[in-house]
Amino acid sequence: MARDRKDYFYRKAKSEGYRARSAFKLQQINKRFRLIRRGDAVLDLGAAPGGWLQVAKEISGGRVVGVDLLPIEPIDGVTTIKADITAPETLELMTEALGGKANVVICDAAPNLSGNWTLDHARSIDLSSSALRVAKEVLEPGGNFLVKVFQGDTFLDFLSEVRENFRRAQAHSPAASRKESAEMYVVGQGFFLPPVKVGDVLDLEIVGIGKSGDGIAEVEGFKVFVPGASVGDRVHVRIRSIRSGHAVGAVEAPEALE
Ligand SMILES: C[S@@+](CC[C@H](N)C(=O)[O-])C[C@H]1O[C@@H](n2cnc3c(N)ncnc32)[C@H](O)[C@@H]1O
């Protein structure tokens, strides 16, 4: 069955002029999540041979930039860069090629597989974390992110990290992925840079109450939920977590601040 599926998408890619069967994964993901829209600037990390670049260009028609360690055969209207996405100096090359910010960052980069599950997972998380770092640098507020990750022990930690900067983040496995494969995609929608970070202690006024009864304070329009606090309270709050577009904090007793 898996073999038939592989052959089906392989033949379909050939007949429709795509360079890789993975083109259908991006089509399927985009149909469901609408990550790329007409006119978007798209950055594709780990882009060779270029199947995703072809699809991204078709959907957006806008600026599309692809980066890979390997050279990529030219695609009309697409800029390609031969570089390592994990190297800090690559960031400047990408921003220059984009000529500004990106609306969408997609990453299908994969390490060379060793067959050792733990090692392959760790390398994959390294690549995905680099993609997240790049996304945080280049995305417009409200932008979208798609990244491949091989499943393993730290998958959920990575998903939590993505949640710190995207209003919605979830794991997804498209139908065009091979059944036996360990690969998953993490989809992040609605990029934001929170004005607070975990561990910050802030002097806040509670201005509202959430559905579950938690106090709500705001920092530059960003909601901080504070369990146990009531409207009108002025409290010192330590930020405990940030996810899905808001933070949760805990009231610090005055002696804990000294
Ligand atoms: C599965 S392929 C991408 C396929 C592509 N989405 C397509 O549709 O044609 C994974 C790519 O990640 C690239 N890659 C792996 N590590 C990389 C790194 N550190 N920097 C840049 N590219 C990398 C590999 O060279 C490989 O071309």
C-alpha cells in the first residue's frame, strides 16, 4: 500500500511537472490552512530540488526565496541561495533576497538519515529550531510558519516553543506523507512577538476577568492572565508561560521580590 502511494505521488509529480512528490504535501497543507495567499512573500528553507518553490510561486505569485545546501535549478521568478540555514550569516543573505520581511516561512529541511531514531530526531529538531529562529527574524506580524519535524522525545517541547510566537500552532500530517514515515509538520499561524518573556516580573493592574475566572492585565495590548487576582488589584506578576497569543503569570508575594 505504502509503495503504491509512493508511486502514485511520484508519477503524479512527474506528469504535472513538479520536481518532487513533496509538492503535493505543500498543496494539501495549504488547502487546509491557507498559510500562503496571493501576493505573499515566501521564504523556503531546505528547498532543493524545488517542488515547494514551484507550488509557493504558483500560489503567491509574489516574491519567493529558496535556500539549500545544494544548488537549485532555476525557477522563473524565484531567487535561490546556496547556503546553510543554521549559519547566522545566512540570515543577511535571506533578508537581502527578500528585500524586506516575509509573510510565510516554510521549511522541509531534513538531515541525512543515519537510521538511529534518537540521533535523527535530535538533528531534525536542530534544523527545525534554526527555522524557527529565522522565522522570528524575518516574519511580518501575523505571518505563518510551516516546518517539518521527525517525531521523537522533544517534539512536544518544540511545539510549545512555536506556541510562544504564534496565535495558533498545531501538529499535522498530510495525506501525501508516506504512512511509515516519522515526519510531521508543525503549522504556526499568526506570528507575534510577545512584549513579555517567561521569568519577567511586572507591576500590573487587573483590568478584567476571563471566562475561567482569572484576572486579566494587559501589556501593550497583550493579555496576561493572572489566576486568583480580581479587577482593580495592583500586583507583582511573574510570567510563567506564553502560548497561543497570551501569557499566564502568578502573583508574587512581596517578600519574594526582595
Ligand atoms: C526533503 S528535501 C526538501 C524538498 C523540497 N521541499 C522540495 O519540495 O523540493 C530536504 C532538503 O533539506 C536540505 N537541507 C538539510 N540541511 C540543510 C541546511 N542545514 N541548510 C540548508 N538546507 C539543508 C537538504 O539539502 C535537502 O535538499
